[in-house]
Amino acid sequence: MKEKLPQQIPVFPLSGVIYFPKTNLPLNIFEERYLQLVDDCMKSNKLMGMVQSRRDTNEVYKIGCLGEISHFQKTEDGRALIKLTGITRFQILSEVNNTKLYREFKVEYKKFYQDTESVKIQNYSEEVLEKLFEKIQYFFGKNGLALNWKEFKLLSQIQQINTLAMISPFSNEEKQKLLETMSLNEKIKILSEIIEFYLHDKDSALKAPIQ
């Protein structure tokens, strides 16, 4: 797989949105530049990159995720409804000067070889994951968020952790940290720490006396 990955890719920068290998991201495309990006992808290899843009700037983070357009639908009003299936994370090397409406970057994937190769992934005890999931459920409940836990439990462990990292209402910086974390063990640790921080912060606010 690694030999087939493109070294230059079109990229959709989007603030606050990350996704991971082996997860799916639905997108509603309506801007002209990204409609052109999607059309060009559909005419070639269906591969495009997603990367977080930094707040209030034209800059992007250096790590993103390459995905394949696994579903494509054009609407009557000219929008494109697509689903991206994550393949591997990438690191941006440089931006490409082009005459297109959208941006392209030269990238490499070598840091993230485990995303596409069959490496052994450590399995975690049900007890460890259940404690994390209990925290997540409590956190989601406090924030009015819903998750189909029946379907969620059918996912692999790495898909479960990546899905939680994707959909949780964290800051851009926290999401980026989770995306760039190499090992599943470290990702679980960081995810748990972020959840505990938000729970403590919210509970402290609820207990604070009214001034």
C-alpha cells in the first residue's frame, strides 16, 4: 500500500475537524473550490487529504489524514455529499504552487507506517476500556451529546478510540494532539486525561457558589 500512496495530494483544510485511518467522515461540500477538488479527485484516484487549519490564519497543521472518497452524491442544488474513508496519516513537507482553486501539498507517510501495515496492536482489558467508556458516557451526558453505543461496541478497539477522539467536543489543539499520537496506549491515556479535565472543570463550575 505504501508504494501506491501519492506524494502530492489535494487538501481540504477545515478548523476543528479531524479524522483517522479506518474511520469514516461524511462531508457536505458546497464551496466552489472544494467542489472542484472533489470533482478532480473523482476523475483520478479518489484520494484527498484532510487537515486542520489554524484559527484565524491561512496556516494548517503539519499532520493530517489521507482518505478515499468511498461515497459520492451530487445534489440538485449543486452540492456534493461525500464520505471519506481514512487510510493513513501524513506529514506535510511543503505547499505546491498551482493555478487551482484549492491547495495541494507534498507529503510523506513514513512516520505513520503502522496505519497501513499489519502491525500487532496491543489489546486492552475490558476493565480498562469500560472505565474509559463510563467516563465518556458521563461526559457526553453532561454535554447533551449522543452516541449509538450498541453500534460503537461492534468496532475494533482502535476504531473505538479514534471515533471518540473525532466526535468529542475538544479544542482544536487537543484533537490535533490525539491525531499525532503514535501508540494506541498513549492515545487512550491522553483521551482519558482530557475527559477527566473537562469533567473536573464542569463539576467545579456546578459546585461554585453563586456570587
